[in-house]
Amino acid sequence: MSYVKIWIHAVWGTKHRQPVLQPPILAQLCAHIRENAKSKDICIDRINGHHDHIHVLMLLKSEYGISKQIQLLKGESAFWANKMKLVRGNFEWADKYFAASVSESRIRFVRRYIDNQQTHHTKRKFQEEFDAFARGIGYDGGDLE
């Protein structure tokens, strides 16, 4: 038996930054993603978002790479949202995403950050947030589209 514990903070947005994740849609989608993850033995510690994106703090399952795990969560949730007609028209996630490992010493900070998304985004837009994350891991920023 291998022992693996890799925390991942992942962020992905809606296609074309459509602000469709208004309450109660955001809560329904987050609850569904959590339920779907649980059925796949993926541990989600925190999930929350704002109008056009979500944040997930999760453990990386040892059988998956980051792209596979995120694909399972994004793809299935978009399929479910469309089946349930959660939004008017077709619901899609943007193709790109942000993901970074989180050290055990920073977990409390990331939890608090994810829990406070609505307050946080009264001060900072998603693109500014993404650029700061990207710079924090050595990228020039960019776009999650």
C-alpha cells in the first residue's frame, strides 16, 4: 500500500466567463461536484466559487494525474448541469484550469480563501485573481479560456 497525500487547489471558469453561477445554481453545482467526487473516491475538502468560476481544494487520488481528476469533475458536472437544465442554454466549462499543490502548512489559508469567495470578489475580479495565482507559481498570467 502506498501512502500519498497531495493537496491540490484547482480553479476553473465557465466558458467565455459567462456569469451563470448565481445563487442557488452555484450551491447546486458545488453540491453535485462534491457528490460526484465522493462516488469516485476523490476527497474534496472545500468547494466554492463566484459568478464565473469555482475553487476546489482536494486531495489528488493516487490513481489519477491532475488533468484526469479535473476532467472527471468538470466533464461530469457540465453533463449533469445540462441534463438538469440548470442554466438557460448550454452550460460549458472553459477548457483551461489552474492547479497547484498546497503545502500542509497553507491548508487553513486556502480553506478560508475558498470559503470567502463572495466577499473576496467584491474587491478583486477573477482575471486579477488568476494572474496573481499564475505569477505565484512562476507563470506570466494568461487566460483560463
